[in-house]
Amino acid sequence: MVESKDKIHVLFDTDTDGYIVGWQQEFYDGKAWQTPFDTTNAVEVTPAALDNIIIGATRYTDGQLVTDEAKREELENPVPQPTPEQQMLAALALKLAKLEAG
């Protein structure tokens, strides 16, 4: 039988902006619940809430997991970055346009 709890201890790893980039969580080993990490900064969340985390777009704020929809969109649809060659061609085209304009 798999043991479950309403809320489990979780320790979030965050980036410098506070977005969750990973986590460790309490687990049931078949006999008892185990927390193989320092729980000093751990919080309690529902297992279902963990399923809704979007890495790099969700923060733990005021006791809740909050997803930044703009950040989520940015992660799902990144703006393509020009290659160095494309940047060089654009710079040359701009220089040529300025020369032709006088």
C-alpha cells in the first residue's frame, strides 16, 4: 500500500529572481516518511501543487505557489537570438545604408 499525506515537506531551490529551479521532497519509504534534507527552510505543500510547478516561472510566495504567466510564455516561446553572423550582416547592411544615404 502506498502511503500518502495531504501536505509534504519540500525544500525549493531558486534562481536569483526567486523562481523555482528544482526541489527536494519528503517521501514514504514503505515504513515511514523520510526527509533526507535540512528542513529549516522547508515548506509544506500538497503533492498536487508540485505537479503544477513550471521550472523557471513559478515562485513560492506568501505560502502559495504562484506562476508568472509572462515568464511561462517567455520560456515556452523564447525569442530567437541572432547568430554572430546575422549580427555582423545586419551591422554591415546598416553601415552600407548610411554610406549610400550620404
